[in-house]
Amino acid sequence: MAKKSAIERNRRVRRLAKRYEAKRERLKAIARDTSKPVEERFAAQLKLAELPRNSAPTRIRNRCEVTGRPRAYYRKVKMSRIALRNLASHGLVPGMVKSSW
């Protein structure tokens, strides 16, 4: 099980990123638009830099929904390999069976 503080910090970052998503995209579009004046693009970049750092989606760490483990994460099921195997062994994942040959 991961540290509770790390899991909670990641949840805060997710909430912050979701809150600032529209504003961040709008400012990035202005900064990328070459048809706009240089001053306006630069002002958009400055406003973008003033946003909280944790509002950037790249700062979100993918973590297992069950255990909070940050490594060996499967995006499709939002779980780590260990939690997925444990649930599959108990028959709680539909369509997944333990392999044997």
C-alpha cells in the first residue's frame, strides 16, 4: 500500500488540473497562434506561467485505484499488475483466467 500522503497529493493534483484545464488550453492556443501579435502571445505565456504548477496534467502520477502503487500500472483497468492478478485469482475480473500450459 502506498503512503496516504502520496495518494492524497495525487488526488489534489488531479482536481487542480481539472479545474484549470479550460483556462490552460485557451492560453496555450493563444501562445501557439502565429497569426496573433508577439506581445499578445507573450502575455499569454506569462499568464500561463502564473497558473499553479500542480494544475499541469503532466504532474499527475498514474496510480493503482486499489493499492495506490505508482509502478506497473495498466491504464486500461486503472490497476497495478499485482492488484489485477490478485483480483483475477479470486475470480473477480470477468473474462480473466489464470494461465496454465
